[in-house]
Amino acid sequence: MWLILKNTAKTAGGVFLMVALFVTGIFILSGISLTKTTIIIGGMMIFTLPVVTIIIREQYEEKNKGYDFLASLPLTRLEITGARFVLILAVDVLFAACLIGFFSLVGGDPGRLSLSRAFLLCCGLGGLIMAGLVLLGIFGLGYTRFLIIFLTFFVFLGFVPMLLLKVFDIGPKEIAAFVIDKMTGFQAIPAAAVVLLVYAGLFRLTACLKME
Amino acid sequence: METQPVLSLQHLEKKYREFRLNIESLCLERGSILGLIGPNGAGKTTTVKILMNMIRRSGGEVRVLGLNPRKDEKEIKQRVGYVGEEPAFYGDKTVDWTGKYVSGFFRKWDTNRFQELLDRFAISRSKKIQELSKGMKVKLALALALSHDAEFYILDEPTAGLDPIIRREVLELLLAESREHERSVLISSHITDDISRLADRIAFLVEGRVVLSRLKDDINADWKKIHYKRGALDKDTTASLFSRKEHAFSLSGITNKFQELKQKFEKPVLDGDVKVENVDLDDILIALVEGEKSCG
Amino acid sequence: MDNICTIKNLRKEYKEFVLEDVSLDLPRGYITGLIGPNGAGKTTTIKLIMNLIQADGGRILVNGLDPTVEDIKVKNIIGYVGEEQYFYQIRSARWTGRFVSRFFDGWDNNMYLSLLERFGLPPKKMIRKYSKGMKVKLALAISLSHSPDFVILDEPTSGLDPVVRRDVMDYLKNYSVEQNKSVLISSHITDDIARTADYVAFMIRGKIELFAAKDDLLSNWKKIHFTPKALDATMAATLERVENHMFGSVGYTRRYTEIQDSLSGPKAEGKVKVENMGLDDILIFLAGRH
């Protein structure tokens, strides 16, 4: 399993660097301070990084029939899928830690800082669940079929804010207030524990699925 | 040491929507070579993949090197040299990289042997996988499978697309592995000539069932092509022939019990009314497929 | 002899490979098998006949016509099946037939439909649902439906099972015999060539090493095992690549019919054993490996 991780680490590292550069760029543009924009973009990046890493890597595996190759080696399905889940977990934790550390370094209003931490953590955990679902989907449905469903889902997701605004009269301000309200009482440790448990469950399910 | 078979299948079953694989029993002793012959879609690849735990069986007992593929997948893959139907590698990586990567997964890896096989198969180490032809990829897969000191080789169509010269070389390599190192081989191929050169035992798979599995020498002794003049054979004998054909001056058919009928043929052969010929495995397969169809 | 295709001093140069001075006459009305290792130049030769690539020298005539000048006419004479079959996956065989019929003079749709039936191909089924063997049969049906005088097949049977292969080869044999058509077929499965071809061309490293009637090849090429002094000088002179082993020697002859009678004595005494050579054995000999 270690060998698979080593081999996939390059892909993950590449995506990691690109996203990190992007976030740094945004930071410099916003005058190196904790603004609402930087926090939101940071959170969004944490949320999407695992999924992007998976999609890039899985596309490579799909193109090369990588799983046929791995299946011919002395590896079990548990190890092959395990390597993916571990990799994504590592990427996610590392990136969230980096960003939270970075924000702390920049510093700012303590209230906003702790709020940003909670928000980033929340995005990281959300990203993890999302990643677990994506892996489950890819292994269960096959890469191509999953991607079609996934993209359709995202197009649909784009309509949600419009729907909220038009039908329920909920605008960006209301959403922000809602988020801030939720974040202030955020219990990091229980939330992380629950998410890790769900993530482990998704891994188990995926490992069982990848059998004909 | 106990002489445990390297492969044993009992009541193996795999159900698909439109196809059912159902092998009553199949066995392979250590040091022998089993050739698997059958039309496309007969279940050869499914069988092989079940042995490697790439497909889950629906029922029955499977033992590979005495191990259960479901439970001991890793150990089986360590000790089996496997070449799949369409070998897959990472296209952007070089041959060298692939060799190093694969070697990391095996307990025993013989680097010298691998290098020697690459030379022998004329595969250049610095080439990227995507620059290799289909045949080259098969050769690379063979080199990898032969380099980790496997006890048992499971090869699914390893000679398809290879030219006759390389094919002969591969066959000689496998023969040496079996004769000199007591290693066992399960090989499926559409090129029946290769099977008849290599195998000790041959199993014919038709529509998911093993319709014939015997030692090659027994098959050769019992299966013959008979050319005969009209009226030279009695009704029962004629009726028992497969693939009966009428030619301009004679008739022909294939028998599967020549040893039993030998006496009946003796006189007409002397009279020149019957001619007995050896038959190719191709002809036997075609006869078996026809037989299967006429039974429904 | 009347030839369907004559090739004279054909040359084609690539960076790592040269097709050198290839000359070959393919007799009309017969099946010629083209055998050779990968990379020997079989596909290049076929592509040159089809005018899909340009030669660097030499001349090809198909039915007396130069493919580089009368491209369309030559393509109407030829029916071609390649190694890989490409079709519109979501179309049926019937649609595909209508589609390609526009490109050929003399397309006979009734013949096409009867060929589909002969090969057991459902005309209305999507090609996506065809097996590999069915796709090869479809390609063959398409290539034969304009009654080409010259059928060219480049590795059509690799990956197909023996049952399908026999069906395809038997059909080609009948097509050639009954309608006096010519066929050129390249294949790695020498058994298929041995069963159907009338002539065999061996191509090695960009050259035609040998071209002969199959029956002559099989009766003349033998591997001879003999004990010391079993052969006289004239017999020994027909042998090539003689190897001496502990208990006797082994050599190859390509002129067995010349020495057959004089060998019968030593053969009866058990001093000589004659072993048949298959086309693959001959190829391996010609390629210089054992």
C-alpha cells in the first residue's frame, strides 16, 4: 500500500501546490489580511482540493486501466482502495492545517480568526465527506458514468442560490449570518470524530463494492 | 512433501444475466501444463479471473496452490505469475520504471532475470509504455510474470498478436519452467497449435462448461479424422461421428473413440476403404461446439 | 502466369526501418499468405498496394493499373480488411452497408444481406453489441459486397477463436476457388495460412526471403536427423545449418524431393529420420534463429 501511496503522492502534490499557489495569490491581491473573501476562498479550496485530486488521479487511472494493472499485483482490494482514502485524508488534513496555520500567522481580529478556523475546519470535514462519496461513486459506477452524474449535479447546484433568492428571499447576507451563527458554537472535536467515522464507513463500503 | 494439486475446482459456478459458468471439476498437478481452449465468450477469462480473485464466484470450491482466492488473494498473487488478456500499465511511464514499481510488490524479485528477458524480447528499457505495440506489452507482461519466481503461471491469451518466432520462444521458456523447475502452467489460447505444442492436459470450455478434459496424448489417441467410402462403415459407427461431411468421392467425420473402434476399422483400412488421420485441436473444438449446439 | 498484382523493386524508407527492393507477383485466382515477424514490413507493403502511403521507389500494378495514378479504380478492385475494425458503434449493420455502398461501384446490397445472414450477423442490431469476431465478419462482408477481384486482409484473425477463424477462412477459400478471385492475407497464425493458402511469401526485415507454392514448401522443407556417415556427399550438400550432437547430427534441407529416393535406404536402416517442418518452422529458419 505504501508503494501505491508513493506513486500517487506526485499527483496529489501537484494539485496541492497549484491550489496553494492560487490561495497565496488571492491573499497577496487582498493585501495580506483576513478578509471575508480570503476566508471564503480558502474554505472553498479546502473543500474542493480532495475532490479535484481524486478526479485528476482517477482520470489517469481510467485512461491507463490502472486498476487492472494494480489488480494483477499482490494487492487486495482493501489495500488499493485504502491507499486512495489515506491519500485523500492526508491531503485534506495537511492543507487545512497549512491554511489554518497561515491564517494564524497573518493574524487579525481574534473573533474573526477563531471564526475563520471553525469555518476552515468545517470545510475540510465537508470536503472529506464529499471526497469519500466521490470515491464511492467512482468505484461503484465507474469513472465515466460517475463524472456525468457528478457534473449534472453541479450544474443543478448552481441554480440553488438563485432558487433561494427567488423563492425564499434568502440572499447572501442571510446566508452569511446563518453561517456565522452556526460557526460560533462549533464543536471541533466531536464534529471531526463523526466525520472520520463516516469517512471510514465510506471506505469500507467502497472496498466491498469494488468486486464483481 | 505432500503432492497437493496446484489448481482444483469443484462445482465452480458464476452466474451472469445471460451466461452461466459451471465447471464440475478441474484439477492440475504440480509441474504440468493445462491448456484451456474454447470459443470467445465460453468463460475462459472469467475462470482465470476467479482464480486471481478479480471476479467473485457465485458458488463452488476453488483452490489455487491449496489456497482460497477469496481469503488468500495476496499470497496467491505472490506465488502466481499472471498475464491477463489485455495487460495494462501506466502509459506515461517507462519500461524501466514499470519493472522497478512492480518489483516492489513482490517478496522475491530477480532483477537479472527481468533484464535478461527484456533483452530477449527486444524491449528497450527507456521506452514509454504508450510507445509499445500491443504485442510488446504482452511481452513485457510475460517478462514481469516470469521474474518473481512464481510456482504457477496463469496466462490468459499470452500469445495473441505475437509473431510466430516470439511465440515459439515464449513456449520454449514456459516448457523449460515446467520441465526443469517443476512449475505449473494454466494457459488459454486461440492458437491451438501453441497449446498442442505445450500442454500435457487440455480442457475444452464450451458455453460455460468443460466438455472435455484429458491428457493430450489420450486425446490424440482417441480423436481421429476418418475418411471413408460410402458403405464402408456400419450405421452405428457412422452415426457416432462428429462433423460429418460429404466429399466428391468419399465421406469424412471425426471419431472420439478410436481406441474402442480400432478393430472395426482394421479391415476397411487394409482394403483401402477407410483412411485414418490425426486431427487438430481446432477440429476437435469445432466438433464439440457443433455437438453442443445439436444437443440444444 | 497471369498476376493480379505485381510488385517491382518496391522501396520505402523510415527512420528505423527500410522496405528493401521488394518484388513479388501474386498469381490470379489463388490465395497468397504473407508471413513474417512483427516489424518485417507486411503492413507497410499492404498500405503501399492500397496507396495509403507513398513509396520511395519501385512500382506496383494491381490488375495492370498503377494505384498511385488510378487510385479510385484500384480501390474498386480491392476489398480490404484491416487488423482493427472501425464502425459507427450506435448504427446497425444494415445502416453501415447503405453508408459504405456509396463509396464502391458495383455494390450489391442483396449480396451484402446474404453475407450477413451467412455469417450469422443480425442486420438491425447495434454494432456496439457485436462481439469482436462479429465485427471482423462484418468487415469481411463489407469488403466482399462489391465483388472485389482482389481481397487483402491484414492480420484479420488475431484474437479470434478457432471456430470463427475457420468459418472466415473457409469462406475466403470458397470465394477464391469458385469465382477465380485472388486473396492476399497476412497472419501470425501460420496454421490458418497452411490450411487455406496456395502460395506463401515470407517477409523478414523488409525483404521477401522466399515465395513458393505451399505444397512445394511443405514437401521440400524437412529437418533431417542422421547418424555419422549415413549421408553421401551429394545428400549432405543439400543440408544447411548442420549441427553435430552427441548421438548424431541435425540439418535442414529445402530440396527434400531431390534426395528423397536416395534417402530411403538409410531411412529404412534407421540411420536417418525425417521430420516435417511447418510454415512457422520455415519462418524461424529463415529468420536465422532456432
